[in-house]
Amino acid sequence: MISRRQFLGSSAALAAATLGGVSTTRANVADKPRRLITVFVDGGWDIAHSIDPKPNLVATPDYDEVAMFEDIPVLTHSSRPNITGFFEQYAPISAVAHGINVRSISHKVCERKMFTGLPSGAGPDAGAIVANEHARDYPMPYFVVGATAYTGPLSVISGRVGRQGQINALLDPNDAFPRFEQSPYFHEGFEADGDEESAIRAFLDARLERERATRGQWGSNRARIDDFIESMEKGAVLRDNAQYFGETGTQLDLSDQVELALTALERDLAWSVGITASLGFDTHEGNDQQGQLQNALFGGLSNLAQALIDRDLLDDTVVAVFSEMSRTPALNGNAGKDHHPVTSALVFGGGVAGGAAYGANGDNVEAMPVDFETGSTDSGDLKSLDSTAWVAGLAALAGADASPYIGADPFTAFIG
Amino acid sequence: MKRTTWMIWTAALALAGCSEGPAGGEGSGASETDPGSGTTGTSEGETGGEETGADETGGESTGETEPEPEYLSPDEHLVRISMALRGTRPSRSDLDAVRQDPGLIPGFVDAYMEGPGFGETIRDLHNDALLTSVDGQFPALAPLDDVQPFAISDSVMDTTLRLVERIVVEDRPYSEIVTADTWVVDDIAAAVYGIDDGGSGWREVPIPSGRPAAGILSDNAFFLRHESANSNFHRGRANAVSSALLCLDYEDNNIELDEGIDLTDADAVATALTTNPACIACHDTLDPLASHFFAIVGNPMSNQITEYPLPDLYIPQREDDWMDSTGRAPGFYGEESSDIGTLGALISTDPRFTACAARRFYAYFLRTDPGDVSSDTVDTLDAVFTESDLQAKALIRAIMLSDEFRIAAASSEDSADEVQGYLRARPFQLARTIEDLTGFRWELDVQLLQPDAGAGVLDLVRSSSIGFQVLGGSGDSFTVLGSIDTTNATTSLFVRQLAAEASSFVVEQDAMADEPRLLSSGLVTEQEAVRAQLVELFDRIHGEAVEPDSEDVSDALALFDAALAASGDPARAWKTTLTAMLRDLGILFY
């Protein structure tokens, strides 16, 4: 039998060996390990509707005022009460990072960069990095309840719930897809009991042990075998916790995803969770739609924040809210806005240097150089805040070091 | 690309409303294959086993400073070839043949490319670049009001890949994928487009009049998938074409905003695109490429579908609409062009077209990123491809017989990280493997669930929206791109359940058949009979020739005995044993 310690140790060592190249340092990483929830705003949000007020732009949305919530300026309007409500309640634990330069206007490339820092998307995203560092031995360290995540070399620690919660059909025989006698493939079904499953594992372990002694001694072959074993073990634990994953056939909206996420965190099934807010933000026509979309988004974020408080998870959890890009400062011919490569992001939760906005977007939403430690755009070591620094900073905010995966100084101004 | 529409298409497929047609019309029964039936015949001694494999790629593996990796044995090589080309195991007789004579392998490569399964492989290969295989929904309107919405979508969105498949399978020059004057449709797609040819099944039909002949560039599915937000003047489509067919992806380039451009002034932005060096680096070639696509409706699914046939998505009168937008005439990297027909012809003769195909084919079969394929390998394969008059099978043959494709393991720890000795099976390959071995398809007939529903059978392995394609490790061609090359908890759970379902089917159904596929001796319990059946199972399921007293067989026997002792039921004992063998590492990796 291959021990749990054996395979976990070897996998971690492999990851360190194969992904190195940049020396690991703990400098600029938050002291306390925190869980990470990413809320990906799919489609490209128009930050001018909320966290990046530009009242002097000709294309600025309807607004009542640029309100200051602590030191965070926010564009507010009576038609978007949830935005106001969120910051009224949670500004002290929230921070905004401006001037993130994604340097692309392609959905998929921007998405990869905002998640992983890399245009290829080959690296792990911040959720995977954080989960791998803090909770490698959890049943599903990185739980992907939304559509989007990039796990790269850390695929083994991730798992998906499925667009319709179909993981449940794999976890619980009572939630399996129905079988019909009229089907040419009908059968009664088979679920190994405890003794039978033990016998199956003994057989598989013996085969795997022989494989490791031959083709699987080293390198990527060894990693595939170790991943295979680790996956079986984690899968077995998940089956024991099947009741916490909802049910098959449920379309997972934002609130459903939040519920699954918090349950998984609360029960130590996962450390990081990836949520996707697929609300239809890619609006090239009628930019006013962005207002109601963001109103819905911030309503969901308020519910998430309140749920974290109710479950006593807030201090241990960081939430990052970001889109792959923003939208142009001007309207196009269809009263919409197209893709823009400079954006802003919101973080809130434990360990956040809240009540402040860091960095800046210029008048035409261009990225302003910023001091990564202070967030000042006026003085200090002013540098371009690109997606690598954003991802490294997000990992650092959750107490994890991203340097084995991306060679960038982290943006740390928002670490409290 | 506008995502909103697709989110609507793919939203809320509650189980009560789901269906999907079977993934293909091909059978996948375990067949005995005649290696001499291939198109190029068998050249004895051409592969020569472990030491002297015929490497037609001429890649870097022969470098003197690199330690030679360990290669697959001939029968292991045949398993890998068979899985890669058709998603199934070789028959036992095929395996025996190459154990006796490794020189038969090239013949088997050719034979497998003529058989069932190869077509689906070609579709899957090309979907990595074209990304048209998405789950969506088309409304069930007359004359398709008795068909499930996403069964309609499956057919409509499959036409591009079906055309490519047909060209490759029928040994036509690969350039036809951008020059063909035909569509490939089935009955559903024909109804959607109003094609009344009297045919049935997937078939080739002439493209509608008024639309230039350009293979997949004339096909609707590619442009339904790659929509255009009209305000971006089809640049996204231009990049999709460039990326898929030339391996030239404009999106790889960083965009550096020039602070001197007033981004709030549309005229200033338009001027910059033709004068500013930072802009023209891409737009000088991207915009003329995009100008080919103005006649194709930008976001056709933004309007509610109210009837079939659909209005024509190609509007010739709009071909010159570029004049009122970018002002860039259609062109192809400096060469004059006029419409998608001339574009297809120009692409077909561009050296980047064949090189890109070589790169993508190799990357697909070696399970690596196209960008990681060395230029030497691309050059060598490109030469093979070109010299064959663009026969895709010649290109594939060279890959199958290359040294790189035979690698089993590193020979030392020093180089082990760079050597990929296991290739991960994708979910559709697992589905084919399981069906071939056991006769089982994991599917859900929606009309059995809901008798009043339209017709449609959901393939639970190949569906991403309701089934397990993404949980099993593949993408959905839309939000999840690419496949993972290892396992995680959800892929493990998927394989576990698939194995249990198939094993149960085998014992309850297949074992009772006149000619069982797996349990040829039935539900035997006597030790020697069990051992003998296990030997057959290792050979058939894993391609492993094991002795009755080997550790593998002894371990499997111990498993069987333990299961029988636990339940006292031979049927459960065989279900348990088969489940274990179908959950083995060798099922998921080849």
C-alpha cells in the first residue's frame, strides 16, 4: 500500500522541482494563511459604473454622486442601490486595486492573465496556488463551482461541481441518472460495498506499485501515478461528504455557488473556491445594462459577505472580485462599450487593508504606474501593475507565495 | 465575440428537458483488423520494435547528448496507436500479430485509419482549434418540433467538424477544408437550413448559391461559434481563422495603449489603427482579413429563432460593408483578395497552413501544447505532409510511427521531467473504449424519462452541460478550453462510476449474450477457470499478455475471491473484478 504521506510528499516535491526557476521567498506575503474565494465577473465589466468613477467622461453612466466610502470613491445612483449598500456595509474590509494592465482585449487571453498572470493560462491561478500551499491534503483543495478556473500543473488538487451540479451523480448513488428498462443499455447498477471497495483498492494499489517500480519511477510518469492515487483518495472522501454538494440537475446561479462554496469551506472540504458570475457583462450595445448587472452583482457580494460573517468565516477568508477586462472609456455606435485592457478589481475580507483604493486609472482609463507596497501613484517605486503582479499579490494576500509559478513582485498594497 | 447569447443557449438544461443525439453514426464493436487492408499496405520490418522504430518525424530524439528514453514494446505501441486513432483497444488477434511481427505495425496504422472511430478522432483533433463543438440549444420548431433543442444544436454545430472529417477520411487533399464547395449536414441540419436533397444521415450537399466555396469558411457552424460583436468589425473572427488555420494568434500580442491617443474620440482611434506603429503592427493584416466576413451575419443568435429554415446567414449584399467601417479592403497578408472564396484559396497555398496542421496534429497526438512543438519537428512533418499532396493520413502515419510517439519512460531521473510516458485518454476515448470492450454506452434517453418530450438521447460522457465531459477532464469548447493531462478528484469519480456502470451491464447483459465480449466463460467461480478468464481480460482490456500465475492474475484472483466471499454472489464478484480492471491506471492513460 502506498501511504498518503508518500504520494503527497512526492507530488509536492515534484511541483517545487519542476516549476522552479524563481527563488522562493516569503517576503511580502501575509502572515496568516487565509482561504480564497474568487468571484470572476465573466464578460468584462464597466468599472465606470461603480468602483472607478469618471464623472467627467462623456460616457459616464447616470449617477447621483461620487460617494466616498471611507477612502473608496464609488459612483452611486438610485437605480443601483446594491452598490451603495455593499460599500456602506463593507467598505472598512474592502479595497480596490486600480490600474491593472491586462494588455489584451481578448476574452480568453485576458481571462488567463487575470487568473494566472500568464497569457498561455498554463500556470495555476491564485486559487490553486493558495490551496496548494495551505491545504494540499484537503479532499478538494481547490473547488471550482463556477465555470472558470486555471489549474495548470496543480490540476490534481482541483475539482469541479459541473454546470448542473452533476458531480452529485458521481458522489451519491441516490442522485445518479435514472436507468430505464427499455434502454438497450439497461442494468440494475452496481455500488461496491465497503469490503468490495477495499478489495478493489488492494488490487489497484498492487498494480500501481508495480507500475511505479518500472515506468513510473521518475518525473512526469511518477507524477501521473501519484496524481492517480491521490485522486482516488480524495474522491473517496468526497463521497463520504456527498450531502454537502447540492443535487444533480440544478442550474447553479450566483447564490447557489455561494452556498456550495461556503459549505465546502466551513467543512474543510476545500480551501479555495472559484465562483463565476455569468450575468452577461459582455455588453457591446446599450451600456446602461451594466448598471443593473452590477447592481445584481453587488447584491450577491453583500450576501456573500454577510454569509461569511454568519458562518464566522470572514476573518479567515479573502474574496477577490475581478473581471477579465473593463470597457472602453467611450461609447461605440451602438451606445455600448467595447473591450478595454485596463481594469480594476475589488478585494474584501480578512487581512485586507480596507477602506482604501490603491493605484489609479487615468482619465482615459489608462494604467497609472504605482508603488506596489503603498499603492501610491505619486511617489515611491512606481511600476506598471500588470496581471502577474495582481495574481502574485492576491496569493500573497491569502498568505501564499506565488513565486514558484510566476516571477513577479506581488502587488501588496492591499495587505493589512 | 459576444458571450451573452451563448450563455442563454447553454443555460438551464434541466434534466426534464435534456436530450442529445448519439455522437456519431459509427459502430464501435471490437473488430478483428486486417493489417493488410490499409491504404498503404504493410512494410515488413518497417518499425522494427524497440530499437529501430521507423521515425518519420526526424525530431530531436536522436540527439547524441540526450539519453535515449525507454520505448514501448510493440504491443504497447499498438495499444497507443489504436487508442490515439480510434479510441479503442486493439483486438487480441491484432496484438498477437504484432507480438509475432512488429513490422506489421505500419499496416495496422493504416487499417485503423480506415475503421470506425477514426472520424470522431479527427473531429476531436480539429475541435481543439475550431472550438465548434459546444453544447447549445435551438428551439424545437416545425418541422423539428419533435426533437430536443440541444439535439438540434448538436447537429447544427457539428457540420464544420463533419466536413473536415469527411475530407480526411476520404483521402482528399487537406486543402479542401478551406476550398470545398460542399456542406456536410444530417437530417436535422438540413431542416434547419432548408436543404431538401432527399438524402439521409450525414451527407455532403452543395453549398447554397450566392455563397463562395471555402470549405469550413463557407460553413455556418464556425461562424455561429465565433460570432462577431459588429462594433469590432469581425476582427475576432479574423483572429479565429488565423489562429486555427495558420497558428498565428493575434491575441498573443500584448497591447500597449499609446497615451497620446484620445480613446474617447472614435475618429482618433480609427486614425491610429492605420497610422500608429503600435496599432498597425496587428491591424494592417488583421483588418483586411476581417473584411472578408462582413457578409456573414455577426451575431445570428441574438434574434429569437421563430422558424425553420433559418434565414440565410450569408448576405452577399453586405460583402462590401467594410467600406463603411474600417475602410480596409479584403486582403491576405499583402495579397489581394475579394471574398471568403479567394481567402480560402489563399490560405490553402500558404506555407503556414500546412505547417500549422503539422503542429496541431503532432500536439494533439502527443498531448502537448501546439506552441511547445519544436520547429524541427514541424518542418519534418510538414515535409511529409506536403510530399503526400496533403494527405492527412500520411501526416498522422508519420506521427504514429515516430520515436516520440513510442516513448514509455525516461531512462534516467535526470531527464524524467521532460519525458511524458503516459498519454491521458479524453472522455470520448474512454466512452469508445468502454463501449468497444463492454457494449455499454452511458446515455440517457430523454423520452424514456419524459414520454412527451422530443426525441433525443443524451450521451453522458460527451455532454458538458449535463454530462461529465468537463468533470472527466476535457473542455467544453467555450468556457473551459483544453484538457487536463492528469487526474483529479472529479475525473477519478467519473472513471469510478463509468467502470461500475459498464461492469454491471457486462454481467447482467453481455455475459448472457451468445457471444459475450468480455466474459467468454461466463460467471465462473472455479479457480482455474477464473484464472483463465482473467488472463483473457488482461489481454483484451489492457493489451497485456500475462501468464496465469503472474502477479497481476494472482492479485485479480485475490480480488475476485474476496468479493465472492463478501457477497457469496458470483455476479457481484465479477462486477467487482471488472470494475477494478476498468478503473485501472491503464484505462485512463495509454
